[in-house]
Amino acid sequence: MKFGVCCGIEDASTVLGVGFDYVELGANSLGDDTRRYSGVPIEATNLFFPGSIHLFGRDATPYLDLARATVDRAAAIGVEVMVIGSGAARKAPEGLDMDATEREFLLIAAAIQAHAKQYGITIAPESLNQSETNIGNDLGCLARGLKYAGVGYTADSYHVLYEWRADFPDEEFPSKAHWEDQIPFAPSHVHIADLPRYAPKPNDPMVSGFADRLLELGYDGRVSLEYRRGADLESELRRAHQDLKTLFRM
């Protein structure tokens, strides 16, 4: 298993210096000058579409040329997996058929994957939460739909926990059955944080069930820390790296 951090290129040396294996950058901010990224293990990206893109509805904007160019830039610096979150871009206007729009999102992901395949890049959309978008908020449904479309998926603990808390406000932590439903099979990529979106602690039952489910499925890929950072980046990342190793029994 490899651990990384979602960050900007300016923080890469700190992230790697405390022991993380790679960094995950924002795909929509990648530049064409690859020298800026030379020698940095940038194995994953997030933030695929800018907020100016609208994928659905009467005012939908063309996306495929932009998506292909984004994938091309990522391929040039060695990226292997690209997460599609992009809540603003995939938010559907009122009045649309939500089921049909969910299916349309799967087709969009499949079209991007068809282009990324030539580079060996995996496209892996993530579920988000209702404060960010109205498309793809149930991870289990999204994962199954993406599998049918021939696309990978990202399991993000924070977004699953956000939706779980909204649905089950009186429960202490998600059940094993809930994690089994939300992560029906091994993902292509993982984002991790606790519910307030801080670095997770290994004794937190809100997050330990997430890790247990991944281990049960034999997941041995990348786990990217995506969290609210504090003032002392180096110290908190050093603690977080050790906590992640403990959480995943390494």
C-alpha cells in the first residue's frame, strides 16, 4: 500500500520528506511546462473539471476536448489515476431527470476513460456529498454503475461519512454492513479523512470500519490523505503518516 497527500506542488517536498510515497495534485491546474514537476512522484490527480464547466442541462458546455487535454497533461508527468470529483461541474439543474443524469455522468466518465486508456491511466470518479452536488452521492450505486460502464472508482471516506451522518443522525458510527454496501468491491483509488475532514486517527471507529473493509477486499493500492491542514504542516503530516500506517496495519 502507498500513501500520498492531496496538495499543491509547492508542498510536495514537505510531503515526501516526512515519508509519503507520492503527491496528488489538482488536474485542472496542471501546466504544460513539465519541468516544474520533474522528479516529483505525481501518481494521482483530483479536481478534474473547473467550476466553469457544466456537464448537464440546457447550458451544458462542451467538455471532451478539455478533458482530453487534461489527461494529456497528466500523462506527460507520469500520473496513473485521475479522480473526478468536480461537484460544481456535475451538479444538475433543477427539473432534470436525476436517474437519467446519473447515467449520463457514467457515459461521460467512460468517454474520458476511452481517451486515458492509451496512457494506461485509470479514471476513477468519487462520490461527493449533498453540500457539493446532486449527482453521484451514493458511493455504492456510483461504484456499481461505473463498473458496468468500464470505469474505476475512488472510495472517499469523508464523503461517505457525510452522507451517512445525514441519513443516520442517531447512530454512533457506520456498521460493517454499511461499509459493505458503500464499497461493494475493491476501488481503483482511495481518499481518506475523518468526518470533520481532518487526518484520521487509527482508533476512530468512524474511519476504522472504512479501512477494515478495504483490507477485507484485499485493497493494496494508493491511499491519499485529503484533509483540512493546520498551521504546522510538517509536524501534522509526520503524525498522519504514522497514523495511516497503524490504521492499515503496516
